[in-house]
Amino acid sequence: MSLLARLAPHLPYVRRYARALTGDQTTGDHYVRVALEALAAGEQVLDAGLTPRVALYHVFHAIWCSTGAQLEAPGEAGGDDANSRLMRIAPRSRQAFLLTALEGFTPSETAQILGASFDEVGALIAEAQSEIDAELATDVLIIEDEPVIAADIEALVKELGHTVVDIAATRTEAVDAVSRNRPGLVLADIQLADGSSGIDAVKDILAELDVPVIFITAFPERLLTGERPEPTFLITKPFQPETVKAAIGQALFFHPRRTAKAAA
């Protein structure tokens, strides 16, 4: 199998990554092309000990770090869109964040791509997450009928610097809460106190408000039906606090039209 044939399935994804990393599709494509040319010329080789996708990202990373990352002026990006916020994160932290949050690599795979240790990748992701959390503080609605779980989620949300504006236990309470305070993020269970559905509550909310939603549920099969659209952010109970924190950062960061306190 030719080199191009082996890499073809992964090229759309590395182009996506390159665009997010550089802030521009044309610039990103340039670095992808340079990486492919280096492979074709034998100046770079795919590491046989890695999967083809990981090996391709590793080569791209080597090319970009030798040129693109060196040319950036720190903090030069303005604006409040996801692209501008990304460009304000230091290049290496941005890479670790995008490789895990956008491209779905595990921390171990990300360490292979970046040529870093597992612990270093964890620190880079935490650094990026901290910057994101500080910048995207917003008002949060929690839809959860179990008081202890709701309290745990509220504590996590507050720890990240957000404000919990309401906790709703039923579909009706959730809709009423949004009529009083328009949240910038919704965290929703599926099965609610009176037998109503968190899914229906979210549908009602989204009909009136463009807001990111994270489902936290013991019944993921009710959402993962194989039909589209499916929720982007779905956390299964019992949940790990770090999983919830990461999902909150990603949901706010990539949502195109957030309602943030800073933008209010």
C-alpha cells in the first residue's frame, strides 16, 4: 500500500487539527502539505511503533514546532470566538488540549505525538483548561432530581468559577428557571423527579435559547441511539469529577454562541 493510501483516511482530521492549531485553514493546510512533502522526500518517516494516525500527527507536530510555533506572537489574537480563544493559549498547551478535546486522542497517544511524558501532557492539559475556565465563566442551570448529586455537580461548577443560577428537579422547573435567568450552560439528567424527561426539558430550552448542554445520566442508552443528532457531551453516572470539569470546559470553549458573564 502506498504512503498516500495509508494516510488518506486521516488527512481530513489532521487538516481539522491544523486549522484549529494555527487559526487559519490556509495556514494549516500549508503545514500539512509540508509534512506530506517531507514524508515523500524521506526527510521525515512514520514511526513504525505507532499507529498510522498517531504517527502522522507526530510528523505534523515536528514540522509545525520547527517553524509555525516559533512565529507566533503570544497573546496577539483578539475577539471572543473559539478560534481567538484558542490562539491565546500557549502553543504546547494548545496542542495537548486540541489533541485530546478535538481529535479524541488519549493522553498516552498525545504524549507519543508530542514526544512528551504522560505527566507533562497532563500538566499541559490542566494549564489549558485553567485558562479556558477563567475566561469562560458563565451562569449554569443544573437539571437533576437527586439532591446529593445536584450538590456534587454544583460544587464542581463553582470550583471552576461558574455561577449556578438554579437547580431544577423537573421539566417544568427547568423551563421556568430559564424564563427567569438565561444560562450559558445546562447540565441535565434524563430521568427527573416527577417522571418527566430531561431530554424533553432540554428540547424546550433549546427551542428558545442557543446554549451548550451536557447530559449527565445513568441511562446513556436513551441518548446513544445511533440516530443523528446525538449529544456531543454525554457523561455516564457514576461520574468522575475531572470528566465533568473537562466536558464543561470543552462545551463552553467550542460552542459558537455562548452566553458568558463576561459577554453579558
